[in-house]
Amino acid sequence: MKSLNSIALLLIIIGGLNWGLIGLFEFNLVAAIFGGVLWLERLVYIVVGIAAVYSLYLFKPVTAFEDRRKHEHASVTR
């Protein structure tokens, strides 16, 4: 499961970087890498989208962990 989380995070980072490049420079890295092979580009976009949806599953455990840490830190500093 840990490796799936890492893969999802990597794909989300790749997607975010690609959107940043599109927004700043009008440069689509995915299209540049796959040289206009549309079905392959679409596959990458679909996989990145699936990773983003999967990350919604991870959101609650991460925020719960952060809430516990803040609570523990507040207890120690009192």
C-alpha cells in the first residue's frame, strides 16, 4: 500500500508540474514527451486523474494525523 501511495503522489506531482508549465509557458510536457501520440497522452492524463481521485482517500488519514500532532504538541507546551 505504501508504494501505491508513493506512485499516486508522484503522478500528482507530475500532473501539477505539467499544469504549471502550461500556465506559465504554454508548454505541455506530456505532449512533448509522447510526441503527439494522442491515445498515449490521454492515457497519461487518465492515470494522473485516477491518482488524484485516489489521493482523496489519503486526505482524511493525513489530516487526522496532523490534528493528533497539533493536539499532542499543545498538551506538551502547557
